[in-house]
Amino acid sequence: MSEATRTILRPDAAAAREPEPEADPGFLWDFWYPAARSTEIHPQKLTKALLLEVPLVLGRTAEAKVFAMWDSCPHRGIPLSYGRVQGNVVECCYHGWRFDACSGQCVEIPSLTSQDKLKVERIFAGHYPCEERDGYVWVYMNAPGTGLPERIPEVPALNVFSDKYKITHLSCELPSHIDHGIIGLMDPAHGPFVHQSWFWRKRASIHAKSKQFEPIPNGFRMSPHSPSTNSAPYQLLKKITGEPVTTMIDFVLPNRRTEIDQSGKLWFSSRATVTPVRRDLCRIDFVAAWNLPLPVFLFRPFAKKFLRQDQQTMIQQAEGLKHNPRLMLIDDADCQAKWYFALKANLLESRRTGAPMVHPMDGPVTLRWRS
């Protein structure tokens, strides 16, 4: 590769926003983020959430439609989550102001008299687009103080390849900045060290690998390929079907890694998102679906172990990051991390200037590393 073999950077500076970079934790706005599991949001009850350091209140209307509002009454600032939802209306606990749950528009102020001329319908509580997909409640997070774009993209959907399949969801919190969580998600070299196990990798199994990558909108793809020979589950799948196994892995801004594994008519599809909660805390949400002869109760313990291993590593890394060390990224194992930082910076620059976004990749690239 033509890049320098060593890059020194501070991840939180890669996406600084103007004019107040110190106040900005480097979040990417105007994207959908998973805020909660669908099973956590109950009819006629309010639930708190925190996304990108924005306090939200989530709930369901009488028709079971999910909604998301800024968790603050525009009257005196008390969290709306201390109030209640009745039908399609959220009522503040302090003075009883009532807001339409799906638009944030005020519909009633009990203290007003017939002589008051205040136009209640012109008052709005903060409101965010909200939809359910794949067992999650997604919220479209536009930056505070900005309006929604004319066209909001569709909520990301998990790829499935048959009508009948099994599905499971897992999550864990990471005590780190979103950038560290994401580059940890795409790191190809940590497997034999962090995920050592009889069913996955061992140090002795490390060998040279070569993978081709290609640019896709707002991200990059590890092109379809035969998975590693030192990963037992892939080899088992090949024995079951008697056909080759192919794997394709995508990363797309702001935070999504998807993987599709296929062999004959059998398939496995997964998506991991790393969502910023605060500038020092993020959350991995992992969902997987498959039509393999693999019961959910057998898959979940292995997936949980993977997440716990990553979580423990990030907890340990956070100890070192407290001292604000200078960090390095190397070629080729860290090239995906470099692409992520470049994609993020170029997107922010495109939004600032209105110019088309420049992709850091100008075509297919082959990366080589040992893992």
C-alpha cells in the first residue's frame, strides 16, 4: 500500500465539529440509532433512554405505535418521563401540560383560562422520528437545534433470506468513546488473543490472510470470500451442506457492521451496531438470524461469551485511555480503522461545505495480515 506504515492520531479529534470542537464529542447526527429493545417499551408506560448524550423518553400510544421525545417539558424543564401517557398523549407531571406523542405538539395547558390568548398548538416538545425494526426501537437523531431533512432514510433492516428463521438479540455496554468501540468492532487481528476458545481460535492457529475490500456508499465491504480455515463453525457448515461457504462483511456509517454467511440453502446473517450513549460510554447491540439447524439456546451462550470478551477488553483499554496516550494505527491490519476515520471526517466536511462526500477508497484494495 502507498500509505505510510504508521499513523499517529487521536480518534476524538478526527471528527471535530466547528465552531465548538471542545463541546462536541464527535458524534454523527442525522442517522438512525437503536435506542432500546422493542420488548422494553410497554403500552401506556414511559421509558427513559440516552442517545448521543440526548435524554429521550420512549413509549407506545394506545395503538401500540412507538414514539420518542426529548425528555424535557418545554414549560419548566422537568423530564416528561416522570409523567404519564394516556392514549396518544404524554402528560407532564408538574403542571399537566399535554403533548401529542407522535408530533410533540402541545394539545392542552390546564392552567389557561378563557381569557388567555396563548396559542397552545404553536408549542412543541422536542420530538424525534421513531420506528420499530428487527426487534429494536430506532430513533432518528438530528442534531439539537436543527430541523429534520426533507427525506429521512429508511431504518436499517437485517438481511434475511427465507420466510422462516430463528433470531436472537444481545447487548453490552463499553466504557469508551464511540470511535474506540467501532474500530474494535472491525479489528481483524484481535481474534486469536481476545476470543481464544476451543470452538473459535487459538494462538497456534494464527496464519497469513489476504482479503479484498471494495468501497460502498458511506462504508466499505470485505468482498464475498471463503471464510478462514481456522474458524471451526464455518468448517462445520461446509460439512453439513457439502457446498462452499461464502462470507461478506460490510461496515456502513455511522456504526453498522453486517455479516452474511451462506452455504447452499443455509444462511446466517448478523448485525452489530455501536451506539454512543455518552462520550465515554457506548453500547453494542447484536442481532443474528439464521435458518441453520442451530437452536437459539445453543447459539446464545457462544455469542454472549464473544461479547463478554470484547467488553472485558474495552474495560481494560479504558484504564490506559484515561491517561490520553498517543495512539498508532498500522497497515494493513488497521486499515479499516483508517477508512472509518476518513469516512467520518469526509462526511462531516461534505455536510459543512455542501460538496459531494469524498470516499477514502478509489477502488478495490487487497489487505494482508496475520490472525
